[in-house]
Amino acid sequence: MVPDADGALADLLRVRPDCARQWQRSRKLRDDPRIVPFGRILRETSLDELPQIWNVIRGEMSLVGPRPVTRIELRYYEESVQDYLATRPGLTGLWQITGRQNACFAQRVQLDTEYCQSVSFIGDLTILARTAPVLLWPTGR
């Protein structure tokens, strides 16, 4: 990311209403100007996720679970926030395998809540199996 990425984001959202709407909907930007060119390659190939394997080894994350969110984003979980907080975050989950590119943040919250309320070994195996094809077709935005 570029230096002062939070400031760059705030400036962009202030001057570009289209970006502000996109950010409001999905908490992502399709062409995020905060990401440097090499970072864009890492993100599109999902190689930016590799360091999180260390977090799995340390027991801070799981292979499958809801993706980590910021404190600000926790407010979107409303009454399901306790379910989210009680579940270890994961490298992959329902959101990653069901169209992370096209889903709005509300859909992500819904998928995370669904996962947290129905965790199962077979479900995790299914998510892991469905993650592989997602990784083979780089998207990463």
C-alpha cells in the first residue's frame, strides 16, 4: 500500500462520489489507488495471503472461517457480532468461494454469520475443496 493509505482513501472518497458509493456497498474498491503495482499482482494471485499461514500455525487463525474485519466493520454484524467474535478467523470461508468480487459487505456479513452458526468438519472440507479453483483463477480485488 502507499504511505498514509487511510488518508489517501479518505481523500479519494471525498472527491469521487462513485468510489464512495462503491466503498459504502462493499468496503472495497475495484481499482484501489492505495495499492502499489507489485501489491496488485500479489493481491490478484492471492499470494498476499501466504503470510497468514504463520497465523494459522500459531493458532491465531484457522484454515476456514470468517475473514478478519476491522473494529469499524464489526458494527455491520449487529446482533450476530458475538457469533463472529466467538469463531476463529480463517484464510478462506464462504465469502471467498461465493463471489467475493461481486458480493456487497452485507452479503459478506450474512455469509460469515451463516458459517459461524453452522461450523462443521464436512462443511470446512467442502469450503477448502471449493477454494482451490478460486485460487487458480486470479481475481483478488
